[in-house]
Amino acid sequence: MAERRWPAHHNDGRVAAFHPATASLESDGLVIDAQGGARLALWPYSEIRLLGGAAGEARLRLGRVDSAERLTILSPDALAQLEPRCAKFHHSVAGRPEWRLIALWASAAVATLVILFWLGVPFLARHSSQFMSPRLEAELGNRAVETIIKLTTAGNKEGAPTECDAPAGLAALATLATPLTQRLTLRNPPRIRVVNSPTINALALPGGQILLFKGLLDFAEGPNEIAGVLAHELGHLALDHPTTLMIERGAAAFVIGLIAGDVFGVSVMGGIAATTLNATYGREAEDAADHRGSELMAAAGLDQRPMSDFFTRLVTKQLDGDIPIAFLRSHPPSEERAKLFRSVPAGGRSALDAAQWQALRGICG
Amino acid sequence: MNEVPSVAAATPSGSSPIGYANSAGLTKLLIRNFLLTLISLGFYRFWARARLRRYFWSNILLGGEPLEYTGTGLELFIGFLIAIAIIAPFGIGYAILQRIVLGSPTGEAILVVGYVLALFVFVQIVVFRARRYRLSRTVWRGIYAAQSGSAWRYFALSLLYSLVALLTLGLGYPWRSVALERYKIDHSWFGESRFSLEAKARDLFPRWLVVMALLIVPLLAMIALNWNYVPELIRAQAQAQANPAAFKFPHPVAPWLLAVSVLGGGPALIWYWVASFRYITSRTRLGDIRLSSAAKGSSVLKTVFVFGLAFLASGLAFVVIFASVGAMFSGMAVALGGGKAAGAGSVATMVVVGIAVFVPIYLGALIGFQLLTYRLLRVPILRHLATTIEIDNLAAVDGIMQSPRPRQKFGIADSFDIGAI
């Protein structure tokens, strides 16, 4: 029969002194007796916790849950006997905070984040973008444009130009864009650039910047498809979407960094947040830009029906699976969008004549 | 009380009443914490911190009896939730302001000044409150430690003395640190017994003059010499971000001043810091119990030096590994792409392979650096500082009673990563 009584030191949680004692295993718990025999304490087994003392010691340190009482058993043998008896031997001695408190604060934190993300950030972003001075907004756009051009032309052959600026092409681009842009008043006059990248994409950025990618010019089968895409991007600008999104993105990156801590480094998490949010303006914003763009096209007297064909071809290309994904994420092509442009009244002119269209397609040389 | 065994009887023989057990399992604990934090996208970090504290507390033996840390990860996590609910709106406001003023020198300057001021207030309050939480979770012989006082008082004190130090170009710094230490120590408790500090800043002043001479004066001189060039310097720095090789000092003496402040000022600062710790500890009392420290600046400096060498060596090894794997990888990329502009399929393959190769290297470097920091820097310094403390009249501790004061519930301030473990 194994030993069931051991010499011990008891700390009663009232005074710092050790009380020499004897600890013995009883049916209802661990009994702690003073050396004279008087009972000091009875610890029910369910309340006993093992304290992580310095390892390799010839003593066993025990605590009682939610209490400052401590017991040091001066024999390592006690461990094997106590462990099977104490169901929560390895739990924390601190006990658990009330679950109500946890639930309360967890829901408060979640509520704050939800309110911030879905109401506060968009609201503030929308309103703060209006207070931004045009010059600052242009600066913000320039920084973003630089990065985007650098990233999207990284795969180009060494020495190839990053931007396309054949004079005839630029003239054609101006002819195409002017009827659309002259009907808008923006904080910064729109500036349209062609990026020498195979991506089928177009982007509107803060400060009135629009980037058309060479891949888009190659994919389009007529000038009015480009005009339609341009009108859509101008719609985004008119509705202040790019600046609003930039501000939202910064705020979101901050919050995600705060929540996730510094495992990967906040900046990396911020970057992930930025790319995730880069994806879309949201369906509503895209629809709004579609409608605004359509109005611009109509006001300029341009034929919009080619856009329907444009979206149908994009859907096909998407199903074939060989399309760079950027455009799909920011401008999901769908039968509905094709339908929108099918329903517009027929008629309208072509944005460019054949010679100008060829010049535009040859803008990258 | 005559049946109470003397402390000596319960203490393993040894000259110092404070020991450092250095028990096994630290490396395993650090790796475990790292992996779990990674897998949980950061959420495990509260539990990780609680475990690490439990380890370190239990390794410090006072009169043979370990300290005990009773804080839990859950408490830190709830503190974090509370902090989120309070702090997130401020942060988002700042992020938005930052984007509004972007590019305007005046706007950016005002925002930076506002940010620094807010950060200063925040840090002082967090430092004080986090210390309160940590003490309230520290138990020895069944008696809790605690901290009273007000975080706002502490902040006001810090602001006042920071201004003094600033206006005296750094000369007044010892007065600041002694005033803040005194406030912290005078408001620290073990049970019903209160700590107190009797220290005078002028005792630290001569040593601080050495730091001034080697660190602050060269830095100030560098700024003064280059004062006319400051706008140019800012421009040069902006250029240097694009092209690091283009950076050059406008004044010929400046690099020498920088060398003095790094090579002389760095060690001087560590030496001062240890001396200050030794002085403050030796002037601290808990009732009739007196502390004294024999910590040596040279010992800590040696540790820092060894760590620095190991850090440089392993950093170099990491660069070599990264570069050679990178070279292999780009060779493979050329083979895949066949030299021409890569198609979408092979781009995707390259991205996947790149992630599979570089992420483990990056993570390995992160955990390696952490292990290095703990094994060669933090633990040796902690051990040296702890084991060189002597306690006079430790037997008087036996009569100290538990305090009925209620304890702080959660480590709110603790959820911010400021200061050490």
C-alpha cells in the first residue's frame, strides 16, 4: 500500500509564513493538519491545481482554485497519487471569469467592429473624400498609379516601355474620350493612360486617373467597347468611388492589423486586407457606375450596343478559363450586364473612324 | 508563530536569496507558442503570453520559493476585446485623417505631432496599467502583490519630467526616471506591506553625464552642424528610399559623430541602465526588508555583445540561404517560362512554388530569431539581474498579511504589446 500521508508546508492565504503541516488523502479530499494535529484545511479534490514550479524539484506545489491558499508537499511521490484523484489537476488556479462577462465584451467588441466596418468606415470615407483637396487627392492617385504600373509591367521584356504613348494613338484616345469627359465636372480633370500590360483590365484611381491596359485594347473588337469601358470608369470617378475605397482600405488594414496582432507583421496583414478589398467596389457601386456610364454614352451620342457583345465575349472567355482574373473580380461579366446594354435604344455613332481605331490599337507600337 | 520554520530551513543553501531555476522547456514552449499563434491567425498570442509569463515567474526563486503568475490567456483576451471596443474607433479616425492630409506638408506635420502626443499619453497609461495587472497576478507564498496609484497621475508626472528633460537637452533625464520609478515603487504592495524608494537623481547624474557625452552630445552636434542642410537631408532621405546608395551626409564630420554615438553611446547607455537598476533596487525597501543589487554593467554588456555577434552571424546565414534558394528558384522560373512572357498557368505554378519555398524559410527565420533573443539575450540578462539581488532581513516577510483590496479584473492595457514579458 502506497504512502498516503506526507510532510508539507501550508500557506493559508492570509499571512506569508509557512505553516508546517501534514497532508493526507481522505475520501472527501486532501486534508491538511497542523503538526500539533489540529485541522488546517480540507481541499476537495476537484479544487486542487498543480502549480508549475521549477521542474526537477523534490517537492510538489499545489494551489486551490480561486483562492490564495497554497500547499507544498515535501515528497514527489504524492504526484502519482493525487493526479488520478484530481479531475482538474492541470487547469489554471485562477478559475474562470464569468462567461457572461466574456459574452458581454465579446459582443461589444464584435458590435464595434461591425458598426465600424459596415457603417462607420464607409460613411466616414464617403464624407472625408469630399474634404480632400484636389491636389492631395491627385498625389494619392499618383502614388497608387506608380505602384500599379510597376506591378503590372513586371513581366515585360527588359527595356520595354511601361506606358504606351504613340502620338497617333494618343490623338485617337483623346478623340474617343473628349465627348465623354467634357460632360463631367470632377475635382481633378480626368487623365487617361495606357499601360503596356497584357491584362484585360481598366481602373479608375483617385485624382481622376484612369488606366487602360493594352490587353483590353487587344480584346476589344471596336472603339465603342473601349468607350463603354471608359464611360464606366468615368462613372466610378463621378461617383467618387476610388477615393472612398482607398480611405476604407486604409482603415480596414489598420483594424485587421490590430486584431491579428503581429504574427506576420501588421504591414503584411494590411497588404492582404488591401488586396482583398481591392477586388470590388461592391455590386451596387458597379451597377451605379454602369448606369452613369450608360448615361454618358447616351449623352455623347455613342452606340452602346457593342457593350452587350463585349460582355458576352468576356463571359465566354471566362468559361474557357484563360483570362487573367483581375478584370473578372472588379468587373464581373455577366449575362445581366450584357442584357443591360442590349436593352438600350438602338442607334448612335461610332466613337472613332476605322483609321483612328487602328491608331488607338497601335498605341503601344 | 514559534512553530513557523525559519526561511533558511526552507531555502536551499546558497548565498543569494534570489535564484533563477532556468528549467528546461523554454525552447519547446517558444516553438509551441509560435506555431499555435500562427495557426490561429494571431488569436493564440494571449494564451502564449500567459504561458511564457508563468514559465518566467516560476523560474524566479525567492528564498527557494518560486514566484507564481496566476494570470490567464482568457483574461488577456477579454482585455483585448475591451480595448478593441474602445480603441478601434480612434485608430480608424486616424487612418482616415492620414489619407485626407496625405501629401500636404502642413497637414502631415500636424497629424504627426498629434499622433506622437496621443501615443505618448497612451504609452504612459498603458505602461502603468499593465504593470498593475501583472503585479495583481503575482503570488508568492500565497500572498498577492498589487499596485495602487492612478495612471493619469503617472502620466502627468511623466509629462512634467519629460518636458524638464527636453528643455535641459537631456540633462534632466535622471530626475525623470527617478520620479517615475518612485511613483511606481511607492505604489507597489506585497500583501498589506508597501514598497518604498529613497533615491536621489543626483546620485545617477555623473553616470548620465557619460551617456550625454557619448550619445546625446554627438547626436545634437550632428543636428546642429547640419542644421542648414535639414531640408536637403529630408530630400536626400526621400531619394535614399528609392536608391539607398545615393544617400550621403552633407557635412564631413557627421559620419564620425554618428560612429561615436553608436559605438560609444550604445554601450554607455546599457552601462547606465544597469547602474540605474542597481541603484534603484538598492534603495528599495519593503517595510523592514531591504533589497540590494550587485548587477554589473560589464556582465550585461558582454551578453549584449555575444548576442550581437550571434545575431549578425545567423543573419548572414539567413541571407546566404535566402539568396541561394532564390537563385535556384529564378533558374526554375526561367525554365518554366521558357524565356518568353509567362502564361497564366505557369505564373500560378510559380506563385505556389514560391510560397511553398519562401514562407517556411521566412517563418524559420522568425522563430530562430525569437529563440536567439530569449536564449542569448533575455534569459541571461534576467538571470544576472535576478541572482545579483540580495535581500536583507527576509525573515521579516513571515508576518506580512494578505490585503483585502479587490484585484483588477482584466489586463486591458496588457493587450498592447508594449514593454517586455
